[in-house]
Amino acid sequence: MAVAAIFGLTFCSGIFVPAALQAATDERTVVNSRTGLAISGFDPVAFFTDGKAEFGRPDMELSLGGAVWRFRNEGNRAAFSEHPDVYMPRFGGYDPVAIARGTSMPGPPALGGDRRASLSLL
């Protein structure tokens, strides 16, 4: 049972996802074309520190990877700046189920783009 759970977590985290599925989109990160915001302005670090979706503040922004990221506080912005690969949504914010089906559509931003959606598949 524990082995199956570990395999499920590993598989859903994207470690064993074929490269063709990871590169199924032209854009690297889902960005709102009107605002330039990634994950609709939610703080990507808050998903880890608070365990829930929290909007970032307009005065706490950071531009990275062609997107504007918002944060709730300076500490979250600094953590993201130092380790963006830890906090950026997997698959660039695209829905992992749609990618597995060969299409691309943004994942639900209130669920962390795709990071939380991946975990809900377990």
C-alpha cells in the first residue's frame, strides 16, 4: 500500500512524465494576456506556507520568466526569488490532465495552477 502511494505521488508530481507531455504547450507559463499576471495574481509561495490560495499584493510583485508574480509579503517574494523552481507551478500552470490528453488549457489558479490539481488526482 505504501509503495503504491509513493508511486502515485511520484508519478503525479511529474517526475516520470514523458518529455513530450511536459512540452505540450508553446508558452512556458500561463500568463493573463491583459494583466501579465501568472496564476491570476495568487501568491505561489502561500500554497506551501499557508496551505491555501491567497492573493498577492500589487506592491509585492516580481517579474520572472515573462510573467508578473504577486506575493503576500516580502518573505514570500524573497523565497520565490531565491528558489523559483520550488514554487512555480509544474507544467507552467497548465492543467496536467489536459496535457496528458494532448491538449493545453490553464489549470485552476486557485489550486496553484496545476500543482494542487496534480495532487488532487491521488
